[in-house]
Amino acid sequence: MSARILIVEDEPAIRDLLAVNLRHAGYVPMSVESAEDAQKQLDAALPDLIVLDWMLPGQSGIDYAKRLRADPRTREVPILMLTARAQEGDKLQGFDVGADDYVTKPFSPRELLARIRALLRRAAPEVAEDPVEVAGLRLEPGTFRVFADGAPLSLSPTEFKLLHYFMKHVDRVLSRAKLLDNVWGDHVYIEERTVDVHIRRLRVALQPTGHDRLIETVRGGGYRFLPR
């Protein structure tokens, strides 16, 4: 079945451009112009991915992303922010509220499609893999669940796959480039700084049970997962 992509964009020309390119790439696009209209679509059925503009009428894309991540029903749907706000602080804010990727306007349709493919790949982890357990953490690829000392954790698809890779490569120094290759897949359009942002978010999710201490920053090398 083709992936369903919800486009939340208030500029008709961009909505149409996105829809045409997505359709040609084999996806099923759905287009709305506001967060309110997007919620109606989500209430009816969840898409496989959301392309979300920042500057929307009514509720902003940033506020709507927070809302999506706070709702258990939508917290695992990948979000790609598409916006004219290109400052580093804007990008970091987008990642902080739960975006899985961030593309600035003007954009290349080919680049956007590459990023969408990468997001969809890592939103569907290998369901056949066995659960992994390290130092009180249990990760279940088949059910997309993580437990810390028996308590469930809420992770985005990117954080889930990042933790999965760490837990399968205990006590090894993993460079940012290595993590990009294995977690993000085709990372030609992804900046290495993105790794730091997602690791910071992963540490925040692990902090309540103290498991954030398992992720060690290796100066000049990257990161290491230690089963202390």
C-alpha cells in the first residue's frame, strides 16, 4: 500500500507542487491549509507522514507539532517541517518540539522526496528483530515499545531507531557520520548537527530513570553507549 502523506501548507502553489511530486513518486497526498483542517484529517485516519509548515493561519506549525507529540495517538507519526524560517535557532526549535526533519524554502522537490523516503524507512523498524535489553532498558522492535526499569517510554521514530542502534553496539565509539549512515540511511541532505539534537532529545526521554547516563559523549569521536 502506498504511504499517505498529509501536507499542511497554507500557500496553494506549494501545496499543489508537493501533491504533484508526491503523487508522481507513488505516494498518496492529502492537502490542507491549517492545523484545524489537519486535525480533522487525523481524526478520520492517521497518515504515514506529515509535511508541516511553520507559518499557518490560526495555530502555528510549531504549536501544532507540540500538540501532535503530546497525543499518544499521533506521537509516532513522522513530522517533516517545511518552512521559510532558515535560522539555526529556528531549526533547533523545530527539532525540540518533535520534528523528525526540517527543510527550508525554497526547496528542491528531489531533496524533499529523498528526506521523506528516509523518514518513512526509519519509521518502520525491522519488526522481525528480537527485543534488546541493556542495563534495565528493553526495546521491542516488533511493537515499537521501550521500557526503562519496566516503565514505558515515549520516543519519536528517530529516537527509537537511534536507541536501537546504540543498544546493538554497546561500548563502541560511534561517530556522527556512522550514526547518520545507520540511523538516517541516505543522509546526503542531513547535517551532522542533527545527530546532536536527536541525542539530546533521547537523553531527555531517558533522564527520569537515569538511563541518560548510558550515552557518553566522546570528545572528537562521537558517542558511546555504556551499560553501567
